[in-house]
Amino acid sequence: MSLPARFLPALILAAILLPIGAGLWQTALAAAGHLPAIGAQGPDLAAWAALWDRPGLGRAVWLSLFTGIGATLLSFLLALASAVAITRKGRGGRLLAPLLAMPHAALAIGLAFVMAPSGWIARVIAPVLGWDRPPDIASIGDPFGLSLIAGLTVKEFPFLLLMMLTACAQIPLQCHLRAGRALGASEARLWLAIVLPQIWPLMRLPVLVVLAYSMSVVDVALILGPSNPPTLAVLLARDYADPDLTRLMSGSAGSLLQLALVGAAAGAVLLIRGPVARLGGAWVHAGAPAPGAGIALRALRGAAWIAMTLGFGAMVALVIWSLAWRWAFPDLVPQELSLRIWARSAQGWAAPLANTLIMAGASTALALLAAIAWLESETRSNRRMPWAEAAIFVPLLLPQIGFLFGVNTAALRAGLSPGMWLVVWGHAIFVFPYAMIALADPWRSVDPRHFRAGAALGAGPWRRLFALRLPILLRLILTAAAIGIAVSVAQYLPTLFLGAGRTPSLTTEAVTLAASSDRRVTAVVATIQAALPLMGFAAAFVIPAILHRNRRHLRGA
């Protein structure tokens, strides 16, 4: 194996981490008052003083902590309750796919259509309560961020549930449950005392990813969260968009504060394991009493069904609103359906759709090529780098608002102008970890006898790759591509920062329209945005079924 190929994983990792490191450095310089582009030479503490003097900063910090931690904890509890039911009944997991594929902004807009004072929920109960106009209730954008927590939970708990089911497959779950039932233990006690301690090490990374995202999300917070004051990430996004360029430095200081908050919350999650383990051991030695645990489990299971119902209701609401020509309150369904709004708004969404297709296709292809190159290099060198595999998740563990301004600044200093291809590169940084998650284990678990047989017939490494490994893994490669498309389509801040507003996507357009536009136009853009990942997953299912129609095992049957 050639020397460059041997170090290919390290080169790919450098292409991901060096820009993030440069972004953090530039952000830190701006926070220290050094931003030569606007004449600030620093170092000084003016940026931090401006940040501390910002009205509503304390409330914004509290909202970020409350909504982020609350959404993560609630998502984990709902995922746990759902995993108990799914592993017992052996079905229900397929319902996760549409919610997992749904972009965050599209789902948030759909939830707003369902939960708003004039939404479906209000329309259902309007005849009972005698409402003839929408009630004066802050069901969206409430000052405590409860609607934001609900929206994040609907989106994130299916992800944690999928990760939990995957973790359960790594342990002898059914053996544990059968043994516990034979001893008369309740289901809740078995999961708390036996299953959860075993799967928690496998769940830490997904929980940290959800925590970092929930504490620093911008697009969902703009749609569902409070506005005055908003969460810290939204406050910083406003600073970066402010015409007063000195706000860039206070925004950079706030980005470091956001990084510190996420780091502190993640550290607390990691450090709490020790005390919980000691208390849990004492609890088990005391007989693992769990009074009321069964009731709590059933309540959480009911809440999970409500969350999934809201998610699917949001999807349906998007489609109906995109077709509604007249829909007055409190009518439960539109008086008239029409495609006219699609035709009239086509000029507005055609260019963002084209940009989104280019961004998603190019970034996904780039990330897939990098993942395949990484894994093939590992296969040929017969050497894994665990530290490098852990480092690829850094983009998912850092808040995007914490370094993307710095990445943009570093790119400008390097002579790279904001635009389409810089956005593609930025998207690929976030798509690559998911491509590795989807491909790494299947790649390593392919039966090596296939390749020994190919080598015995004279096939070289490249032929074995293209004639054997890639066709065998076609279904999973296409699934990874569908995941990559879903991740790319959902990117908001990378498109905004690295495109400098010159490359509008369906996501940026949907978030903008959600703030001040005709609901029908917003629904059209959000429906198209939601349809792209679903089409990707459909293609990942159909293409292998056609190509491998005579090969049952390659179809995954």
C-alpha cells in the first residue's frame, strides 16, 4: 500500500478539523477585539463588555440551558419508554423513518401550523369551547420556550430511539429480560437496573450530539422559540447579521460563551455517571425498589405517541396548507384546494431548489467518497485509528454558531470568496460523520471470504473494491447517501455564513418565510424541502430492489 493511501484517514481528518480549528481561532481573535477587517486591532475586552451590557443576555443564557437540557432529557426519556415497548413487541421501529428524514425547519413549520393559536389543535377544540376566532394564547414562541422544547423533542427523540435500539442489539437484551421476568421483576425495574447501565456507554455520544444541537439551534428557535429575548444562539445570529460591524466582535464573544455553555453541559453529563453509578449500585443492593416506575413508563409511552402524532400531523399540515386556497378559522379543513399557490410561488422557490439540489448532491458525494476512501485505506493497511474515528464527531459536538463566523473569516483571509462551493465544503464537514456512522460497521462486517476468493482468481485491490465490496454494500451506500442528503438539506447556519446570503437554499427560504409571509407559500417551500430527503430514502430502497431483484441477500431480504 502506498504511503499517501496509508495516511489518507489523517488527511481527511485534517480537512475537517483544520477549518474548524481556524474558525475557533478567528472567533477567539474577534472576541479579543482583533478584527483588522473593520479596523479593530485589539487585544481588549470591549467585545466582552458589549456582550455583558446586552439587554436580555441573562435570560437568553437561561433559555438556552433550559430548552436545550429540557429537550434532551425529555427526548431521552421518551426514547427509553419507546424502546421498552418496541423490544417487547418487536415492531414499531419503521415509523421512525419519516420523522428522521424530515428537515428540522420543515418539521418546525409544520408543528407551528398544528400548535399555533389558529392551528389544527385549536380548530379541533374550537367548537367545544365556542371559539369563532383564534384564542389569544402564546402556544408558539412562548416566553419559557416550551413550544421550542416540544418541537426539538418531536424531532430528536426518534434519533435517540434509533440509537437506543442499535445499542440494545449489542447486548443480550432478551436473555436479560427473560431472566428478570422469571425472577418476578417488573419491566421498569429490569430496564433501570440491568439494561440502561449497559447501553448508556453506547448512548453517550448521541446524547451529547442532541444536547449540543438543542442548546445552540437557530432555525428551529426562530420558528418555535421566544423572540424577545430569544435563545443565546438566535441573539448571536442577530449580532452577526447586524449592519453595525462592531457587533461582530460582541457576537464572537457570545459564540465563545455558547461554546462554554455547551461544554459545561456536556461535562456535567459525563461527570454525573460516577455519582449515578454509586447511587444505582446502592439502589440495586437495596432490592431495586421502583414504586410508580410502571406508571411513569406508561405515561412516557403515551407522551411518545403524542410526540409522534404531532410529527406526522406536522407533515400532513404542510401538504394541506400548500394546497389550501381558502381556509378560514375555525374550519377543520380548507374550503378549497388548489395548485395555484404552487404555480404563483414557483419563481420564489425554483432557484433555492436548484441550489439545494447542487449543495446536497455535491456535499453528499464528497462525504461518501471520503468515507469510502477512509474505510478502504483502513482495510488495505489492516490498521484502525480509534482516536481518529472519535475525532470525526467533533463537528457534531460543537455548536455551529460557535465557529462558523470564524470559518468564514478564515476563508476570506485565505482568498476564498463565499459562495456555492464554499457552502458545499461546509455541508460536507457535517455530512461526513453521518456517512461514517452509516458505513463503518457494515464495511467491516462483510465476509472476508468474498475478497480472498476474488484475490485467488487474480482480482487486484481496485477490482475487488469495485466488483465485490461496493456492489455488496450498494444498499447501505445508497442509504448513507440518503442520510447525507437529509443532513445537507437541513443545514441552515453553514448555508447562511459560508454563502454570505448569496446562495439561498430551501432551508434559508423556509425560515425567512416562516417569520413573515403567507402560510401557503411557506408550506410550499417547506413541503419541497421535506420531500427531498424522503425521495432520497425512497431511491435508496427502490434502486437496490431493482438491480438486485434476483439476489435475495443483496436486497437485504
